[in-house]
Amino acid sequence: MQGKGTLTHIELFDTPAHLALEAALKDYYYWWKYCKRLKSKNSAFMARKALEKVKRLAHTRKLELLSLYSEDPKRKYIHNTENKEKQNENENQKEKE
């Protein structure tokens, strides 16, 4: 079933993009609470800017996670058709022997 693999062979750690996203989320929540409490234009502006930063960093983090998942050895031939062809040739040779 797709999406059921594990990443036990890879050392996982907090990347700079992860830490920046976490800080940006904290900043957004700070300004959003401030905006709800005071109902000021400036705090709404700052919350919107923080949310734009979160969106940008979330995209960066998404790409990191996708690259991490694509390094899974079970899936190394999914996108590289040249390696798929070589793998198929090797399997055919083994079957003939």
C-alpha cells in the first residue's frame, strides 16, 4: 500500500527550515491574539505578514519532506526511468541464467 513505508534508516533531525517555520508560527499566533484583543489595524497587518511568511516557509518544509521521502531505498527507481530500464535488464538477465 502506498505511503506505508518507514524512515528508520534515516537519521531525522530538526532542519533550519523546520525551526524557522516553528518560529514563524509562534509569531503569527502572537500577532493574531494581539489582533483579537485590541482589534487594531497594525496588529492585523503584522499577523497577515507573519502568515505570508508561514506560507513561504511551509512550502520550503514541504520540499524538504518530499526529498526525505524520495530518498527511501524502496522507492529509488520511481522517477528515474534510466535506472528502471537498467534494473529491468538486470532482472531479465538473472531470469535467463
